[in-house]
Amino acid sequence: MRHPVDLSSTSRHTVHFTAPDAVSELSEQDRQSRVEHAWNRDDLLLVDGLGCFVRCLVEATCTEGHPVVLNLWAALDEVDAQRAVELWWGPEYSSLAMPGRLANDLPLWGLRDARVRLAVRDEQSYPFVEPGLDSRVAEILRQPLPHSDLATD
């Protein structure tokens, strides 16, 4: 699935995913009955039968220098999700780092379920995706993305 981005200026652009792909694929009735905004937060989800999800960021740069941020979701195992909740609102949030799996297909590459590492870089931001055990994610994070592949027509 292609998610075009308007890159007509040099400002930072964000691609925002409203939900993990598996949640978006549920019927409206299933979403209402199975999705819980964990701990009353829009950035932590518990989904009956699917697991725990947390918002995260992927930071990339286009070949023309345009910064792009993908605001997406990662799946966590139950232990890591509980740890995230324990640290999320406290002074130790800045030390949060944990494994996860991408819960959205990235524009141009897919990679849903790729294993990644999530780490907080800024106390005022969601955790960032860092290279994990999937070399394809490391390549995306390392190489400038072709502007023409992301730009809208």
C-alpha cells in the first residue's frame, strides 16, 4: 500500500497511521468490542486477540534533504508492554528501550512484523524505531529515501 507524502517544501513531513494495520482490518463492531485504549491513553492499545501496541516514530530523510517522520505503531509482548506502562509517565521514561515488531506496513517497503528496537530519545516524544534484527529496517534508517518515491503526483 502506498502512502504518498506532499514534499513540496523543505519542512518536516509526517505520515500518521491512525491504528495498527491489524486493528484497521477489523470490522467497526470488532474494533469497538476488542480495542481498549490502555490506561486511558491514545498511544497505548490493548486489543483482545491481537496483543499490545505502542505508538512509535521512524525518522528518515529524502535524497533532496526533506525530513520525514512516520508516526506508526509497534506490537509489544505483554512483559514489555507492562514495563512501558510502568515507565511511560515517570522520570525513567527517558531510559525506556525494548524490542517490538512493526505493526504497520511502511510506505514503499511494507515490513509489517519486522523486528525492531524501540528507544526513547526525547522525554517529550514517542519511542523511536531503531534497527533491530531485521536488516531491511536498518537499511531504511541509514539510506536517504528517493524523493520521487514518496512525493505525491
